[in-house]
Amino acid sequence: MLSNKVSEIMTTHLITAAVTASVFEVMEKMVAEDVGRIIVTDDDVPVGIFTEKDVLKRVVNSDVQARKTAIKKVMTAPIRAVREETHIIDAFGRMYLAAHPQLGGGAWPGAERDEKPR
């Protein structure tokens, strides 16, 4: 299994939110879509990710006003991605070394390289 490629296990249905959306709107979308993370985009380019961990650390544990605060103020950025042909064990290694519990795959056009999105 670990010798398989990321393309065999990656998520291809990515839920997104605009960088201008409020924290509340994004959390509502997470509940409606039953997901633990949302890709934050600016003109359809991924610029960050907002996860359940971000909710706990950056919203609940702070004085953020969820209805008034833009998601860009509390999202995690930059997004790290790997190519679809990357072996799973290599992707896990990168996640571990970088302390990233989420690692984007090649399902997003333009995120198919080992670098930060534009």
C-alpha cells in the first residue's frame, strides 16, 4: 500500500471557499458538506486551508468574531502539495517532517508540483 501513489488515495472532490468569506460562512460550509477542511481560494487559486484544528486553535480559543472576520485571517497558509505520482510513503514523510496533518494532492490544477501555489 505505501508503495502506491498519491493518485490512488487522494481526494478529488475539494470543497473551496473564497478568501473573502467570513469564518462563520466557512464553518457553516464545513458542516453542510461534512468535511474537516476547506481549501481557501483567491480567484480560483488555492492560497490556504481551513481545518477543524484551525477552528479550535484560532477561533474558539480567541476573540475572533466569526461572522465579521475574513477567513484569510485564520486560515493556514501556504498550502503544501505533492504531485499525483508521488509515492504515499514519501508524502507521509513530508507531512511528518513539516508537521502538516493535511497535504494537498494533485487534484487541484496548478497544485501538482512540490512548491507553494502562486
